[in-house]
Amino acid sequence: MTNNAVLYAPCGIDCSVCDAYKATQTDDTALFQKLAENYEKQFDKKIDPETLRCDGCASDNRHIGFCAVCSIRSCAFAKGFSTCAECDAFPCEKGSFIWVEGSKSKATLEMLKSNTKINKL
């Protein structure tokens, strides 16, 4: 895969660097298996590698389990936003579990929000 495009999820995560996204786009069976094993260790739950297929948050296609039901994702899209950086309420309670101190996704959204303000000048 040579596409270096950044695919920001509403929460600020870059889907293009997510292993589930990369494995889906390249149909990398070994990476799916590795992800399933890692999730099993982390969550003490057997996970079918097929459930890890994801085409990115903005896609209307496949989403990894937690992204498919994400309240941040559904809120942003319901408001017509690509990311939470477009919302005047950012950061809000919906993202409090991910936008913690030192959060890379929060920093990404703050940078996007800042760039949007600059572009409106």
C-alpha cells in the first residue's frame, strides 16, 4: 500500500495507521491473526479475526467492533462533521475516555481546529 493519505476519525485517531485498517486494506491474514491474539491477551476474550476488518471510520463499509458503535463517531456524523474539531462543543464529555492528558487524538483535533480558524481569517 503506497497511499500515505491521513484518514482522521471524528475522535482524531488516524485510521491510516491503525493495524486493523491496514490489515483490511492489504488483506493481511497474518496481521489479523496477530491482532486477534493481542486483543485476546488484552481483553481475555477470544476474538474472531474476521471481526477486525475495518475500512476506516468515515467509510460506510466495515468497522471494527467498537468503532461501529462509537458515540463520538455517531455524534459527529449526525451533526454533519468529519471530525470533532468542527464542533464548538469540542472537547466534550463523549470523548472524555479518549481525550485524556497527553492524548495524541485530542492534540490532532486541536491542531485541526486551529488550522480551521486560521483558514477562516
